[in-house]
Amino acid sequence: GLTIGQLARELQTQEHRLRALINAKMRFRNFNDFLNQHRIAEARAQMADPALAGTPVLTIALNLGYGSIGPFNRAFKQATGLAPTQFRRRELGEAGDTQAAPTG
């Protein structure tokens, strides 16, 4: 439930300045795009960490601010080309049905 207003207050800056930074300087479409990319990057790191191999995907999704598994799965697959469990198997070297991740 993080909002741009909350982040601006935390960073002690004005919301319109933060929005301009995210949109123009960092080249994200909007705050939600920025936040989603950050969440997916963190999810990728956690699912590739052998120490967290036993942590359910749902737990990772909820800890990163997703309200349920469905939106997380869709966002993750859109960003990586793989479902979260496929990505985890590939990263941890486990046997399973995986596809090649898109390049770029």
C-alpha cells in the first residue's frame, strides 16, 4: 500500500518533485511502474537465494506488498517471461519445466 505521497514524506521532498524524478529522470511511466519494478527485482533476488528456497512464493509476494498471489504472478511473468515457480527452479538449478527468459 505504499503511495507516492508516503514515499515523498519519507524522503522529505515534495510529491511533485518525486513524481518528476520518477517519470522524467528515471524514465518510468508512473509511480506504480517504478514500485512494481522494484518489487519484482526484490522478488527475483529472494527467489534466487538458496537460503530462502523454503519460503513460499505467496509469502514473498505478500511481504513485498502484493495483496494476493494473482497480481504478483501476472506482474512477475510479464517482467521475466516465467512464472515465479519456474523462475525459482531455474535459478536454484532444480529440475522442472522452464522456459528461456526473454532477453533485453
